[in-house]
Amino acid sequence: MIQLQQIHKYYGSQHVLKGIDLTVGKGEVVAILGPSGSGKSTLLRSINFLERATSGSITINGRTVDAASASKQDVLALRLSTGMVFQQYHLFKNLKVLQNVMLGLTDVKKLSPAKAKEISTVLLEKVGLKDRMNHYPSQLSGGQQQRVGIARALALNPEVLLFDEPTSSLDPELVDEVLSVIKQVASEGNTMIIVTHELGFAREVADRVVFMEDGIVVEEGTAEQMFTNPLKERTRQFLSKALRA
Amino acid sequence: MEKLLDIDYLIKSYPHILKYLPVTIWISVASMVLGIAIGLATALIRLYKVPVLGPLSALYVSFVRGTPLLVQIYLVFYGIPKFIYYFQTQHGWMTGIDVNYVSPEVYVLLSFSFNLGAYLSETIRSAIESVDRGQFEAADAIGLSRTQTMLKIILPQALTVALPNLGNTFISTIKDTSLVFVIGVIDIMGEAKIIGARGLAYFEVFIAVSLIYWPVCIIIERVLVIVEKRIRKYERSAIS
Ligand SMILES: Nc1ncnc2c1ncn2[C@@H]1O[C@H](COP(=O)(O)OP(=O)(O)O)[C@@H](O)[C@H]1O
Ligand SMILES: [Mg+2]
């Protein structure tokens, strides 16, 4: 289980997250929707301390970390219990696909190369790229790179997977192969938080949907309820506009 | 009639000058290696904005870039013995060193690596900055430490970016070593001057010495092209 309590984030005087509370149960898939600039990425990135929230606390797996006073070990613990998939993939360009996936296992978890390779190969098979494991990222399509990104995020066997617009950089014809991998990962019982603009996908994959705007959670509910009968006018407007687009 | 060129003297002097090529090469290679180490340290200090050391590094780079190498060689050659002597007499430090017996090659190495470190720090710094932020974040996200990230991800890519520049710097260094004779180190240039003076055939020996520098630089350039191709293989795209 993962619990965020009263997360605030300031960039200088700009108040970007205004006290976010969010609880995600084990195996639950939560989609975060909202207009751009509403703080979705910042929220996701404050979970694994790519950004340090100004205040608030993050609990994963029974360990509560206070954002303002987190130690190095706290941060490392959170990073090991989260896996992140980036919009721009951010694969390590000097490493082959297999090494991209293995690196955290060998260098952070200190597994033997043989064991790390075994785990990584299984994951690459899962994302359909076992035959590309000796390629460099530059030799792959965007969709393939993002699937490697997903395998890399899965490698440390995290408590929760964080996806920040995983398909927003992809050519339209490559979106589906990535979405179907994410759906498969979701169906295997992984806990996931997904920021996305793909409403159809969100409705299909998410148990719960959170609508954010201007650094606050405007409304949240089950996917079914949010898409068919949102309570707040603002949610309704956003969804109908987004669905028309 | 006076000959334009004493070809015989040129040909005779060539092997004698060539004998000193190892001096030229080892000074260049050793200063380059030390220069890269100093340059990397300086680049990291400036990138991480280390207090005190950061501004000092900026001052160092600015000084080296703003003064001639020849002046730097003299400063090291005349300055360091003075400092050592001062510390020995005033503080009783470094008494194991006899400044009268320090080989001039030591001053050459010090001044060249001091000079190269400054230039290379700029090369290395911009190469590190050219690696996209996203890879630092991805490395953070899987829990790699800063050192691991540098060693495994960033520096290998920065090296590739910096390689053409490092190569050019190395070639310049080989040519710059022609200055070392001013403090008494005999390299190919130094030997050329000695032989030229002996036979009063300066034009001939300087042609001979050109015919050493030139092919050496061409060979290094060729080798660099090959190394670069090898090292850049990960950037080649879309083979699948
Ligand atoms: N590193 C940063 N420095 C300053 N402002 C930032 C930074 N990152 C994001 N912001 C600002 O925070 C707000 C929320 O950004 P973000 O979390 O990226 O929104 P979203 O992902 O919902 O589009 C925006 O106004 C953005 O300009
Ligand atoms: Mg965003």
C-alpha cells in the first residue's frame, strides 16, 4: 500500500501541489488525469524524490518518510520500492537493452550478473523484446524503447510503478503496443499510478481515477463512476472536452 | 653558387632528431593523462558548484586561458623551486627535495598538465552537460548513487562526445612540446636546434623536424578516427 499525506510543493513562490492526499491499495491501478500544468508530474516525482516535496509524508510498505526531513537512506528505500517509467523513456544510451534492465539489479541490489541476467531476460520476454536485448536504445523504435523502460522499472520488483505519460512521446501507431504491455503488467496484480491523457486506456485499465487541477485533487472515484457520472462540474467539463479531442 | 638546401645534411640529421621522438611522445602522453585527471576533477568541482573550490577552479581556468603556455612554463620552472626553497628555509617542510637536482622534465610535466587540465576541464564539462538530464533522473529512480551514475552512464557518454576534442588537444600538445627546450629538455625540437647550430644548417634541420611532426600528427589523426568510430557504435541507429 502507498499513502501520500498532505503533499505540498513550492517552486519558489509558486504553489504547485496544495496538500495532496492519496491512498493506493495493493494491486490497485490509479489513473491521474488533469490539464497540463496541474502538477501531475510533480506529484509522481515527489513519490520517489526526483523532486523533494516541500512538506508532507509518503508511506510505502509501512515505511513513512517525511518529505522535509528525509534522510539519504529514506530516499534510497523509496526509490527501491518504486519503479518509474518516463515520458521520454530516458534509457541509458551507452548500454545495451539487457544492461539497461540489469543495472539496478547488479549495481544497486548487488545481485550476481547471472541472477540479474536471468531476471532481466524474463522481463524482456514479458515486454516482447527478448530478441532485442543486445541492441542499443538508438537501434529501437520509440515503442520498443518504452517497453524497455517498463522492463527496467519492473526489474527492482517495486511496490508501486509510476508512469508519467508513458505514451505521449510516441507516434500514434506505436501507442498500442505500449498500452497493451502496461495493461498486461496491471493484470498481473502490480500496484500502479499512471498519469495519462489516454482516456479510453485509463477507463479500461484503472480501478480508480483521480482528477487533478491547479495542484489539488478535484475529484476521485472509481473509473466507472468518474467517466459516467462525475460529481464535479469541472471534472465533467474536462472529460467531455478531452473525449471530444 | 650557394645551395638553397643542403639535402645531405637534412638526410643525415633526420635519424639523429628522430631518436628524440620518444621524449616528445612521452611528454605529450603523460601530460595528457594528468591533464585529463585534473580536467575531470575541475569539471566536476564546477558542475557541482563546490564552495570555495568552485570559484578557485574558475579562476584557474581563466588564468590558463588568458596567458601563453610559454609564460606558464617559465612560471613553473622559476616559481616552483622558489616556493620549495621558501618552505624549506622558513618552515622546514619538503626537506627531502633538492631543487638543484629536479629534472626539468618534471617542470615540463607540471606546466603542461596544469595547462591541459584547464582547457580539458571546459571540454569535459560541456561533454557532461551534453548528456541529457533524463538519464540522471532514470539513474536516480533506480537507486544508483551519484558516483555510480557518473561512472556507468554519464562519463562513458561524455567521453564519446569529448573524444574529437581530446584528440585535437592531444595533437596540439604534441606540437606544443616543441617549447620544452626553453627549459633545457631535449626533445626533437631541442635536438634539431643543437644539430642546426653545429652545422649552421637551421633551415635543413627544421625541415627535418617538420617531417617528423607532420606524419606523427597524421597517424594520430587516423587512429583517432578509427577509435571514434568504434566508441560511437551505440549512437548508430536503426539497424534492427
Ligand atoms: N523544475 C521546475 N521548476 C519550476 N517550476 C516547475 C518545475 N517543474 C514544474 N514546474 C511548474 O509546476 C507546475 C506543474 O507542473 P507539472 O507537474 O509538470 O504539471 P503536469 O505534469 O500536470 O503537466 C507547472 O506550472 C510547471 O511550470
Ligand atoms: Mg507532466
